[in-house]
Amino acid sequence: MCGIVGYIGTQQAAPLIVSGLKRLEYRGYDSTGVCVLSDDAMRIEKRAGRVKDLENIVDIASIHGSVGVGHTRWATHGVPNDANAHPHTDQDGGIALVHNGIIENYLTIKKKLESAGYSFRSDTDSEVLAVFIGMLYKTLGDLELAVRTALTEVEGTFGIVVVSVHEPDMIIAARRGSPLILGIGNGEYLVASDASAVISHTRQVVYLQENEMAILTRDGFSTKTIENVDTRSVVEEIAFELEQIERGGFDHFMLKEIYEQPITFRDGFRGRLNIEEGSVRLGGLGPVVDQLRQAKRIIITACGTSWHAALVGEYLIEQLARVPVEVEYASEFRYRNPIIHHDDVVIAISQSGETADTLAAIREAKLKGATVIGMVNVVGSTIARETDAGVYLHAGPEIGVASTKAFTSQLCVLTQFALFLGRMKAVSAQQGKDLADALEQIPEQITRILDNAEPIKKIAHEYAQASNFLYLGRGYNFPAALEGALKLKEISYIHAEGYPAAEMKHGPIALIDENMPVVFIAPKDEIYDKIVSNIEEVRARNGRVIAIADDDDEHIARVANHVIRVPRTIPMLTPILASIPLQLLAYYIALERGCNVDMPRNLAKSVTVE
Ligand code: M6R
């Protein structure tokens, strides 16, 4: 949430910051702003809307100066308008700040400042911090000290970048709970919310740690804790290529990412799956193998799409490893004082590795003595760093706000994790080989689905104006139904619900009439006949049925209004193949409705606030 870019060097800062902000827009796109220092003056341009809206009214090239900061906002406090856009300044306009996160005690600080005669131009918590730093600077006369002093009084989360006309050859950055990285260039330094904003300038980065500050000048940078203890920073190489964060000829990132899945899925098992032996090598779990072998229970915690993947994981792990699994929304887990034993293993699943609730959940689990494992996509992210061990998804950067390829990669990793654990227990080499064989075929099967998207487009056209959708599936495909419904509501704004198909008759059936499209996931598995009965129940009430079915299922066309065919796989892997047409259906419906697929309203890619 919120994108930050700062620059200090020899080039013109404004165009460089603006191009970085464009790469960060997926983090928030409610408003945009830049601040550049030049000749002891500060020029700030900020507007509600996207980066291109700012460019339409401001000639970015006319903003001169080689030190500056920029911000794209996902609104927390105050509506998206010009006044609430960042950067915010102190009372005298000599210090500017951009902020990602939430200052929880901002009202207390604001009251204190107001009684000292300070006033405010915006409704934001961030402006309060800027004014507070300004007030402290007046007495301390040292920007770094003023920032540090302010931050020790602040409760909540922040990734901030501060510049000032008082000390114009310096940028100060600090983080607690919201990610920031430093880009190390040649005589130039950047600071940004993530690597995508700096990769066109440098591949060398430093991930700022929790409670760490960085002081950047043209000659170098130093890091220390907010409490002023020097820290040692490790320079790392960005783990992806520039092309991976570009649209590459596709109309939208979401479509590109859907079409990348044959590759990203394969990357998820490459070098891990041993088909001959029916086994899996997950090197990142090395440090916790004994704890895994002895675990009495596994708890998986996650949010949104990652939570849906976790539900599939529950079915997989219980089936293959016979270990009880519980799946928890991270936001609930962290606050309900969960019972955790030292022989529990807690798995956090997250695409971004920065989701605030998931992060808080693993901290709680660690505090209570559990072994904590991460299944994370973004290399070097906070969750990846704070877990005892982990498995990367290797899906590459996911920019589209609606998660697609990360979901199938999560299922890829969870399947292998279940097999890994299962092989330590009751799963035989032959059973392992059968599963590994089936998994190995998935990329080619995904390609076949993607090559046959035309029927899905036609269905999307027919139902694009529906007001509601139901998604139903059973067993492994109940979570796939939840995920299909989430995809549709996120990007098309059509109300959609996912249910276990058999639950329909306990309530949702009341909604069924000729205006209700119902998507059934109906692979030919041991409960196929039950699903067909559920389809008949919908048809008997004039509901419109769209069935996702095996390509050799001849019966289904007799009961469903529309059939979307997917290749046959083993039941355990059916949610992976079913997800592909569900993603495409949501995508094409959203297009038909003229929605902004990559930047759906009110959402942001990485939810770093509670
Ligand atoms: O980065 P994470 O996987 O931790 O994110 C969790 C959710 O915020 C995320 O899956 C969200 O639901 C997506 N918009 C789904 O498309």
C-alpha cells in the first residue's frame, strides 16, 4: 500500500521519481505527488488521481533538482483529494515527508501540536508526523535527530522518506512495518517501497530492516536503528529482470500473468520434484525437517487469495501426510490468543511477503514457540526474513492487483510440501511418482486451456451484466470456488459468493432464478455424481449453469447451459486447472464492463496496514 520513491544523485530527480512511481502504482493509485529540492527551495506538485493525471497538468521536466521524493497513495486517513496527497510538509514548508503505513496515535500527537498553535491542511495521519518532525527540528536543529525523536513517540507502522531545505544534500528513510529498500547506484542512491522502482537504475539493493533508518547522501549511505545504534547492511542483487515487470505486449498485467502460468508453475517445481523417486527436495526447509517430522499439527495462516490456497493445502496435507491442519485468517489468528504448542508448525502463505496481518500472525506464533515456515513469492520480503525456514514460490513479480499466477504457484508449492511430508510418513514411492507425474503435466495442460479462451470470452459476454454470481465446488474445489468468486468481485465489482456445492441447499438456493449464473467446478472425481445432482437442482429453479468440466466428460453438456473444458488430471490437482478458466472468466467479464482490470477500485496489491 502506497508507493514511495526517493532519489539523491546527479541526475534530474523528478522524471526519475515519476517513472519509478509508475512502476509502484499497483501499490496504490488514489493520488500522486513529488517534491524536489533545488537552490534551497522545495517544489511540490501533488494531485488526486494516478501518475498520468499529475503528468497531464504538470510538466515534470520543468521541475529541476537532483534530490527528491515521490508517492502514490492508497488512502487510509482522509479521502483521495489534492490536500491529502503526499508529500506533506511541516508548518514552515521546509521539511517534506512521504509515508506508507498508519500512525495509530496521530490524534494524540495532533492534539498536542494544536495546543502548541500548529494547524493542519489535510486529514491525514502523515501530515501530523511531518508537522511533528518540523516542531522538533526547531528546537533540535538537526534533521536526523528530529526524525528519530519523532519516530520514538510514534505508534503504528511506517515507511517514511524525509527531505528538507534545511539539510538539502541528504535523504532520511525509516521503516517499521512497511517495506523500504535502498538502491545503490554509481554516485546516486534511491529509496523505494520495492525493487521494481529502482531496477532500471541499479540491481544492487539493501533491504532496510524493521526499526532501521538510512541516511543517504550523494557520497554514500549509512544505516542505524531508530534508537541510533549503527547497523551493518548487506548489499544484495535484485532477483528478477526488468522485462518481468513490463506488460510485454499484453493489454494488462493480469492477462500477462495468467498467460505466464505454464512457465511460473514449472518454475515452482523445477529442481525440486524427483519424478523417478516420487519425492520432493525443498532445500529451504532443511533447518526445520525434524520439527516437521514430529509436528502434531500444522496451522496455515494467510489472507485473501493466499488463504484460499491454504484451504487447498489443508486438504492436500491431511490427505498425504495425515497430519491435522487448521487454516486461519491471519487477521483473526493474531488477535484471538490462539492455542499454540511448541510442536506445532505454522505456515504463512503470502505473495508479497509484506501483508501486515500475516506478518503479525507469524510474530504471534513465534512468540508462542511454534516453528514458522514461509511460502512467499517476493524474495527478501519481511515474511521471508522473519520465518524459520521457507519455500519460495518462484512465480516472478506479480503486478496485477488480482492475484493469479501466485495462486497457482502456491498450489504447486503446497502440493510438493504435502508430498514432502507424506513421503516421510505413509506415502509410497509409487504413490509419490503418480502425483509427481501428474504435477509435471500441469504446465502443458494449462497451455491447452489458455489456447482455447474463445468460449470463455463468449460466456463472459453473455453474463457480463449479471448482478450476482454463485461459484460452487466440492472437496479440493471448494477453495477454488471461493477464489473464482473473489477474482470476479475484485475486478468486475459483481457480487459473487463461493460455497461448497452441497451447502447450496442450506440457504443460497433461495437466490436461484433465471438471473443467477452459477459456476460449478465439476471434475470427474468420486463426488462427480453429487455435483451433477447439485447442477440439476439449480436447473430445476431456472438458474443458468456454467460448468468447468473434464474434456472427456460427455454427460455434463446435457445438464449445464455452458461447459468450459479442462484437461483431465488427478483429483488433487483439479483446483489448479479449474482456476485458469475462472481467472479468464473474471478478466473478460471485467473487460466487458469497462473496469480497470489491473487497478480495481479501492484495492492495492500489498496490504501493509491492518
Ligand atoms: O501478498 P499476500 O498474498 O499476503 O496478499 C494477501 C491478499 O491481500 C491478496 O491475496 C488479495 O486478496 C488479492 N487482491 C487477491 O487477488
